[in-house]
Amino acid sequence: MKKTISLLLVLILAAAVAGCSSGASSLGLNVNGSKGKDTLTIVWYPNESAADLKDARDEIGRIVEKATGKKVEHKMTTDYNIAIEAIANGSADLAYMGPQGYVEARNKTEDVKPLFTNSGESGTLDDAVYYSWINVRKGDEAGYKNGDSFAIDSLAGKKFSFVSNSSTSGFKVPAAGIIGYFGKMDKYKNLSQDDLMQGGKDKFFSDVLFGGSHQGSAVNLLTGKADAAAFCDTCVSNYVELADGTANKPGAVYKVKEGAAEPFNTLAGKEFVVISVTPVLNSPFVANTKTVSEEDQKKLVDAFTADDVTHNPKIFLPKDSKATGLFKQKSGNERFLPVEDAWFNPIRELSK
């Protein structure tokens, strides 16, 4: 009898909850999704929170508003973990984040879902990559050569700058490369990611810094705080230009542009050399599916993958543009494409 009564109570409660949900939905309340929301919040990593990227952020916000009919608020951050937690806990609805950050957010909750990413020069996902660099100051590069090629042997014992331990190209990828290379040596056969996060006389690096952003890591290098530093090509492309060599190839020399915005405004003319280059999967725009309805998710994918966004010079800067932005046309085929969670499995492998 007690079991029967308990079962009836469960059924009654379930019906009551369903009825409340139905009633709330009919009133347009936010039971599950953004149907009843007036505003969508986009959270940005420190790299994309820079003041000189405001126009790019605003244009993305304008497209979101037009697609969904909702207002947009931008939430800037100074720490990767703040952005990751915000999209995971639903205090932010949308985010543009690196692959590692997405994986970490997804590990917290499957409510986080990738919507789209930028293609490669082919206009497909086949070459949808950017590049993780390990860099040294111009003048120091000879110490990182093995014959005619560059090598990372000399990194041991140096002062090194990463971006954040939640950064794909600013930590996970270069750390995996360092471990893969040095781990073949008896002395470093047990080297781990944790070993690379702290410096000291008995550690792999003599000192380890975290720039907080790719720009910050580059500044650590150029100001002499670090002997070598990891950061990516796209996050510093607004501030530096190729001075010698081939772009995204070891040996390429980059120089800080005249008139570069903060934090490079006092570093014009400073040069660095890329000694290691690794391709990385492009970064996704993601949604929290508990706060963004399926309808709005579809509207956003449709809007951002449409031709008018592909040809929007405020989103994809023309090849010869001097403006500051997040994406740039190189071949003329670049565009946004839908992307699924499984596409990021190679990034998950880096943490195993």
C-alpha cells in the first residue's frame, strides 16, 4: 500500500511540474531556452576583450540581435576560467572560445554546444586551423638551431611564458609538443603537463609565467620577462607584421607594427622569431542550450553561415585591410561553417 501511495505521489508531482512548465511556456517564460529572454549575453576571452576589437564584437552582436530579435550584452573577461565558467553555468548564453576551453566547458555540462567555426582558406573544415607558436626574441634564435633547422632542445632551464592552462594554442598544444619531444630522453621520460606549470631550479623551466592572454604572453617575451613564449598567430596578427621568412614557418621573423594598440603600444619595432609551429583546430562559437532555445540556435547558425556575413568586411576583413578584427579573408573563400562536438576530439586527446 505504501509503495502504491508513493508511486501516486510521484505521478501527481510529475503532472504538476509538467503543467507548470506548460503554463510557463504558454506565457513565454524561460523554462528551457531563450524564447522568453529579452537579452543574450556573449562572453569573450581576454584575447578578444581588447578595446581595439570593440567594433568586431559589436558587429557580431548586431548579427545576433538581427537573427534572434533579442538584445545583446557583451561580457569581457581578464581570465579564461571566468569565460569558461560563465558559459557552463549559464550566466552567459554565447561564447567565442578556444577548442580547449570549449572541451573544458563541455566537460562541466553537455548543455554547452558548438554552433559554428571559421573555415580554412579552402572554405571547408579540412584546413580550418590556426597556428600555435613557440617564439624567442630576435637575436636569440641561433641558440635554438640544430644545423639548418630550429629545435627546442635549449628550452630546458629557460624562463617560459604560456597564456593560460586553459588555452589550446597557448598551453595544451605547446606543452604536448615539449613533452613529446623531451619525453623520449631518459632524463625527462616522466615529464608531465604539471611539471611545465611551475618553474624552479629542480623544474624543467627555471621560471614559468602566464600572460593571461596571447597578447600578454607575447609582451612577456618582448619585454624580457621570458626567454621564450607560446602564443598563436591569429591573436597577435592585429599587432605584428611579417618582417622576414615565410608566415607560419619556423624561422619567420615578426615585428610589432608602428601604432600598434595596447599592450604593444610601447613596443613598436620589437622583433621575435618563431622556432616551432603547430596547427590547431579553429575556435568555435558556442551556446548554452539551457539558455538558448533550439530555434535561436538554428537562427544563429543560419545567419552566420549566410553569404551576407561571409562578405561582411566587418566580420571577415578584406585581405589588404588595415583594420582590426577577428577574422580575415586570405583566399576569399573563408566563411563560417556548422561544427559538431566530435570535431574537437583531437583536442580531447591532448589531455589524456
